[in-house]
Amino acid sequence: MAVTFDLFGTLVAVDRPDDPAAAVAAELRDRDVPVPTDWSAAYAERHVDAPEGAEVPLPAHVAAALRARGVDVPNNAARRAVVAAFDPDVRTRPGASDAVAAAAERGPVGLLSNCSVPELVSRTLIRSTLDRAAFDATVTSVGCGWRKPHPKSFETAAGELGVAPASLVHVGDDDATDGGITSLGGTFVDVTESDLDAVAGRLRRGESLGGAAPCR
């Protein structure tokens, strides 16, 4: 059995900026980048054309928003500002480490996360109590270019684990995104209905995670 886990909201909780645009603006100013007076509006606008379901890296969006207001961005200041603005405080969710360990006893384990911020997933894993060695593959939307529920995100994860997408069990907390695995014939386990301790117990008992009430 191959299992992938969502990260944010499933395995860990992180504190996000209450106002992302303001947080990024503060980091840009710290790097001597002029911030437009209408930055909140610029940040909210679409600046990079991308196919439906594709991920636009947040630094690319920020740099494009600044250019749209006539601001040149030196070197990789946009990337450094974004990474700093979203630098996380991390809390590992109860049962997360055990669920990952139990999945590893059954077969390959992957991490599949929607995240437009470079380095955020790796920093989060380092600051969590999760065993990073337990993951055979880590796939992020900013890395593979596609956000869940787009099929290509799940196909990428399945390919990294060497399995067919239809055989993949994906554990997450959002039916609208994580539940996209079902479009490929795979199984979605919703941790808002079946907590991680229960998932670990079912895995260790050798039970199938498909077809039960918590799975969609």
C-alpha cells in the first residue's frame, strides 16, 4: 500500500501571517525594495498567466506585482522576502508521527503538499517532530508545478513512489483539494472525520483504508 500525506492542516499546524501582503511588504522594505502605496491591491491582482490548476510560485507573483507598479526587484529580493515572510512556527499534530510510521510499515510513503512558497515545506519538516527519513518522496506544488486537486499533482507523487495513481491512498484534511485523488481511482482519507491515531491503528491492523466511512 502506497500512502501520501498532506502536510499543512494534516500532519502539522503552522501560524500564517494574518495579512500576507503586509508581511511580504515589511520584508521587501527590509531589503530596500520600494513598496507601492497600493500594494495590497497589487498583491491581490493576477499578474502571471498560468494554466488552470498550475502553481505560480509566490516570489514570481510578488516580482510581477512590483514590476506592474514600475518597481524593479534587485537580485532575488522577492524570493528572500517571501521566504522570510512565511517563516513558520510549527506544531506537529497529535498522532502524525505514528501515522507516518504505520504507513511506512505497509509500503512507500510520500508527502504531497500545496505550497507556493519555496523552502517552506522543507523548513516545516525540519521544525516538526516528524521523521523526515520516513518519506520516500516529497512533492510540492511549487516543485512539480501543479496544485491539488489537479490530477498531475497526484500522478507526480505516485510516479515518485513507483505506483499507479489508482493504487494511492492520500491522507488529508480538505475534500476540495486532497479529495482529488478519487478522480484517478485512488482513495481519500479525511482526517477531519478519522483522526491520525485511528488511521495509524487501521494501518497496523492491516485494514484497508478504502471503502470505509472516513474515506471518500
